[in-house]
Amino acid sequence: MKNKFYEEVTLFASVIKWTVYAAIVGALAGLATACFLRSLAWTSAELVKIPNYYFSLPLAILASAFLVKWLAPDAAGHGTEKVIEAVHKHMGKIPLKVVPVKLVATVITLACGGSAGKEGPCAQIGAGLASAFGGLLRLDNVDRKKLVICGISAGFATVFGTPVAGALFGLEVLVLGSMMYEVLFPSFVAGIIGFHVATLMGVEYSQHVTFVGPLLSGGKFLEIILLGMWCGLIALFLIETMKFSHRAFDWLPWHYTLKALLGGTLLIVIGKFLSPSYLGLGLDSIDAGLKGNVMPIGAVFWKSIATSITLGCGGSGGIVTPIFYIGTAAGNLFGQIFHEPNLAIFSAIGMTALLAGAANTPIAASVMAIELFGPGIAPHAALACMVSYLIVGYRSVYPSQLLGIRKSASHKITIGMPIGEVGRTEFVKRQKTLLGVIDNVMDRIHHKDDPK
């Protein structure tokens, strides 16, 4: 009886402790995210009034790259990747200077037309503030790491207005196929508090169409699976395009300033000769697709290229908003190919299915579909999300994501390694095997020629 009483008291105290800690982290993330989103909205609204405003992209990306390189190198890239790396390799330690640098660099990039997202900076800002709060309380490494995960969840929940899906995403994105249940409760608290604080600060979220009732007939079951496969292949294209872009810019023997100017110039070409809709956040295009309007056939390709160039040449921003754009366009194009009368449903399912595949987060993506579009879409969205997640295989837009499971028992893969090292490890293994075969053949030839 005494042991049971002690157990309940300990658990009660733990709930109180993490409610307080997570609520503070959520409030900090909500305040910071609200400041970031309002700054971005005001700056973007003013610059859009200028004709061909995206012509300033070379200088904008140059300024962004300069700020990050000289003030906070950890703020480079699309934010979430650095946070995942900090959780796995540095027990959640993130320099506080990352927060203002990431905020300013991202506002500069996005407001001038850089093709990136706003969720990565919010996750990095939330995680940075959580890390600083943990340091202020002098928490041990384990508790600070939990707080940082809460900051990630709060950042995602706040920026998209999806408190449950945001909290789940912050947990699911860390390890492929595994979720840290010990941080589930505080992540929910942080996500919900962050969302409400941002709302009180005046942040407004897009109102999407809510689908009700049986959306598609049972005969569409196979078509939804095909849609999931299609989104998985598009996610694979995006991942490989981003890899190629980063390698290409790294390969150039130029100073980082010249790389930024080159990337900005390429984006001007896309905006001028193709469409300005492929630049910036692209929220208007996403809303149009979700309302059932026909999107351009090349939207999937050119948005992937524009995003890869922006993040590869030194621009700052997230990756999930471009994923939403590309996913909406992918679902929209799939509906056009199959002559579907309701493009809005396929666009909505495509948006979440591509997120599931590109980030390896099928559960968070399925819940996000429900939060954004209503429970009627749940069965079909969840099915497409799972198929997309499986089709992508062991790839991700977040190379620091750890492998927690094997997607197929027939595919031998090392559990616990970063997903970005999978290809390199397999290459080394094949190389060693080939060298072993060659050595074996040479030994046999040597013994055959040996007169003894």
C-alpha cells in the first residue's frame, strides 16, 4: 500500500512539474512565433506592392547568408534539421543567439520572394527558447532535452494552428517509426498553450474547406492507394532535388556570397519567365488548389526546384510550407489525370500525404488532415499518408532523423543511424564487398601461379 501511494504521489508531482514547464515553453514559443508571423506578414505586404519585388532576391539571400554565417551558423538551412541534430547529438543545447538571427534571416528571405516555409524557423525559435529556459533552471541533460522537444512541438502547433498534429509532428519527426511517449504529455501542453497564446496575440490562421460525410465511394479505395504512391514518388523527387542542390552549391569553388547571388538570380529567372507563384510561401496557390481550382501542371516540378535553390544557396526558411504547396499541386494534378470532379478533396489529401512521405510522419500528417479539413477526410487521408510514407523508403528532408524501424523486413538496415547516412553506409558496404571479392580472386590467381 505504501509503495502504491508513493508511486501515485510521484506521478502526480511529475504531471504538475511538466504542466508548468511545458506551459511556460508553450507561452514563450507562442509569443515568439506571433512576433515572427506578424513581422513576416507586414514586411511581405509592403514589399509585394513593389513591381517585380522578387528582383531583390540576390541581395536578400546574400544578407540572409551573411547574418547566419557570421552571427549564428546553427541557424543555417531550414531550421528543423538543426533542431533534430541538437536533440540527438547535443542533448538539446541550442545557442540563444539562434533565435533572433533565424527570425530576421527568414523574414528577409521570405518577404523578398525566397521559396521556403515558416515552420522551420518557428520550431528552431521555440526550441532555442526552451533550451535557454532549461539552462536558466539548470536542468539536467535529460530534462532539457524534453523541454527542447516541447519547444519544437509548440513551434509547429503555433505556426499552422494545429495544436494536436503540431505536437505529434514534433515527436514523430525525431525518429523514423518511433515516438517518445515520455514527452507526449508535455508536448501536447506546450502545443495547446502556444496555439492559444499566438491566437491572443492576433495571429490568424487560414480557414480551409471542411469536408463532411462519406467523401469518396468504396470503389475509390484503389485510387487513393495510387494517390499515396504518387505522392510518395513526388516526395522522393523533392528529397533528391534538395540533396542535389546542396551538393551542387557546395561543389562550386566560389565564395558563399557569389553562391547566394547566383541562387537569387536563378530564382528571378523562375519568377520572371515561369511564374511568381513559385516564389515565396505560395499560400494563395495552396488555397486555390484546396478550393478545387486547377493548378498548373508544372507546379510540382518548379516549386521543388525553387525551394531547393533557395535553401541550397544560403536562404533561410522552413520546408513544410513548400511541401504543402507541392503536395496540393500533386493531388490536384492526380485528380486532373483521373478526371475527378472534386479536385479539392484530392488536393487536400495530396497535401498531407506528401508531408507524411517527405518527413516520415504519417500519424501527424493524418491528424493534421482531420484538424484542417474535418473528420470526413480521415480514412482516405490516413490511407494515402501511410502509402506515401512507405514508398519514400529510407529518405527524408531531415537527414538527421534517426532510423527507429525497418519499413520492410527484407531490407537490412542499421537501426539507430541517421537517415542521411543510409546511402553512404550501403555504398561503403558494397565497396567493401567488391574489394573483398577482388582480393579473393587475386589470392586464387597468386596461389595458382605459385610453383610451390
